Amino acid sequence: MKIQEGEYKMIRQEKNLQIVIIISTFGGLLFGYDTGVINGALGAMSAPDQLNLNSFQQGLVVAILQLGATIGALGIGQVTDIYGRKKTIMILSILFFIASLCCVLSPNVNFMLAGRFALGIAVGGVSVTVPTYLAEISPTKKRGKVVTRNEFMIVSGQLLAFVFNAIIAISMGDSGHVWRYMLSLAVIPAIVLGLGMIKMPESPRWLISKGKIEEGANVLSKIRTSQEAKEEIEILKKAITEEANIKKMTIKDLKLAWVRRLLMIGIGMAFINQFTGVNSIMFYGTEILKTSGFTTNAAFLGNVANGVIAVIAMITSIMMMDRFGRRPMILTGLAGISVVLIGIGIISNTMQDSDMLPYFILGLTVLYLAFFQGLIGPVNWLIISEIFPLRLRGLSMGIVVMILWLSSFVVALLFPILLEYIGMSNTFFTFALLSILSFVFVYCFVPETRGHSLEELEYFFMYKYGK
């Protein structure tokens, strides 16, 4: 009877953990949906009888979310430390809801920009808070898989946006307000996240760090066995004490050559993640396909293929990460997208009058996303998370995340302008050149991090580049 009771308790604890993961990763779903939905909504909202956007305003409507995300990602740390992970996610869900309604009801471009900026703050906030919450609520042996569930939900959110955009465009294409229906669906996961988090536990690590040992133990007892809970409480108390005694990085540390080298690698990887062109497809995929010759409905359906391959490639990447080195994966990916981008540039220039042009462009964008989402994107983030020792991580990651979002802002803002003034061919040749330079950068400067501890990497850089 005791064995059966023990097994039942373990099943219930695992079920509780899975519920927490499912509810909290709706933050990742919102991240994906709100960054992906503009892909299909932009064309309709730009019409003269709607918001009447020119190419600069189109870029700004897309890009201002990234600017808001920069502020949200950098400023959310203090909020989570004061109010806790759970309350912060609930606050962000309310911001998602209000900002989404603001976008849906926008009477003019300025109102839309305000709504998109607020959405960006929420997106930046969940991009930091949800992975932190998941990492702190998960058992150590499951932490990697649990945190990657959030990455999966982000690309799934983008896919859902592409699918709903296609359904709404095809079924309601005659309505000038079709873009409002696309944007309105974002309020549903915002409501699920906000209401769902009410019954979710607070992070036990945060509770214990605030001296609330009993509350932390109570949370752990619901998602761990009693023995695991006791052991984890002691580990957390020790880790929190040790972290408090660690000398944090300051600007003065930039005088050290090896610290500058690490920061250069982190910033370089942030540039690679954006300036190789992935968000030109994820944000403007429908417009690219229409420009190449597809009808509006065909472009929406083709863009769904981009979303599907992104999800499949992400799953494949997660399975490959522990089997292959980081460098071989990212170098192969960069070589692959360089060839694809050159192909898009050549074909869009030489086949302008061909009926086959849009099909070639769709095939190449799908191939591009297979390379990027399967070999570059997730691995890039993994390298960034692995190269910084604990005492350097706070400030260094803050700088890298800021560069990442600002780079995304620049790409999102300039892409429609580049399309208008230099054309699709030259725009993708530019991305190809940047991808080739990225390959050279990784080959020359980025070390293999797989199988090496943070301490080993720290000693390697200190020895090679000096103190």
C-alpha cells in the first residue's frame, strides 16, 4: 500500500510540474505570436483606407516591438527580484492583453506604434522571466529539456500566427479590417497566461533567497519527492550564499584582455543572430512571397510552410545539440545560408519574368530556415550562455541581449526600405555577404564549448589572452 501511495504521489508531483510548464510557456507562445503575426497583418494595415503606411512606417511598426523588447529585457531583472517571478509574469500578461487591444483598435499609425512598443516591453520581459522561472522550478536533471520547451513554444507561436493569418486572409480577405482580426487572437493566450499563473507556485529559489524557507519548501514538496525537496533546499541555500559572495563584473574588468575577448564573441554572436537575415523572413515572409509573384492567398499559404519548417528544424536541433559540437553545427549552418542567400539574390534578378520565380523563392526561404533554425539559432544562444563565467554573466548577458534586440530593430526597420530602394536581389546579396563574414568570425574566434565547464573555458581564455 505504501509503494502504491508513493507512486501516486510521484505521479501527482510530475503532473503538477507539467501543468506549471504548460501554463508558464504561454509566455513563449505570446512572444512567438506577437513577433510573427505582423508578417501577415502588415500588408492589409498598410492599405490607403486603413493606416496608409509607407515603407518607412511599415518598418517602424515592425521594428518598434524590438525596441520595446530591449527595454523590457534589460529592465525586468529588478522587477522579478522585488516582486518574484510569478507576479512578474502575471503583470506581463496584463500588459500583453492591454497592448494587444491597443493594436487591434488602432485608429492611426501613432496609436499602433504605441501598442507595438508596449507589446515589445512585454515580449522582452517574458524572454527573460519565463526561462528564469522554468529553470528555477525544474529539477536539475530535467532543466535543459524544460527550458528548451519555451524555445519550442516561441517558434510554435510564430507558426500559429502564420496559420491563423492564412485562414483569416483567405476567409475574410475582402474585409479591409482583416489585420485587426489577426492581431485580436493574441488576447486569448494572454488571458490563459494571466489566469493560469494565479494558481501556479512562486519560484522556490526566489522564495528561499528572500528568507521564506518554509514557503519554498512547501512549493518543492508539490513538485519533488520529499528527499529531493530536502536536498534541493540545502543546495539552494548554499548556492545563494555563495553567489552573494561572488565578486560581480564591473566596467573596470573590461581592462582585462580575456574579458574583452569573451564580450567580443558574445556581441559577435548577437550580430550573427540578426544580420544574417532570419527576421527578414520571419517578419516579412508574406510580403517577400507576394513581391516574388505569388497571389495574396498563395503567399499566406506559402508562409505557413516557413513556419512549419522552423518548428521541425528547432526540434531537430534540440536532438542534435548533445551529439555534435557547437562549432561544426553553426559553421555548417552559416555556409548553408550563405549559399541560399546568394541563390535568392541570383534567382530574383535573373528570373523576374518567370512564372516559376515565386516557387523558387519559397523553396529557398524554406531551405534557409532549415539551416538557420536547425543549426544556427538555438546553437547561437547556447554558445552565448556557455562562454561567460558566473561572475561575468550578469553585465555581459545584459550587454549581449541589448545588442541582440537593437540589431533586430535595425533589420526590421531597414528591410522594407532596402526592398524599395535597392530591390530584393541586392538586399539578399547583402545578407549573403554578412553571412560569409559571420562564417569567418566564428571560424577564427569562437571556441568549441561542448563538453567544457565554465571554469575550463575561463582558464582557457585567461591563459590564451592574458589577464
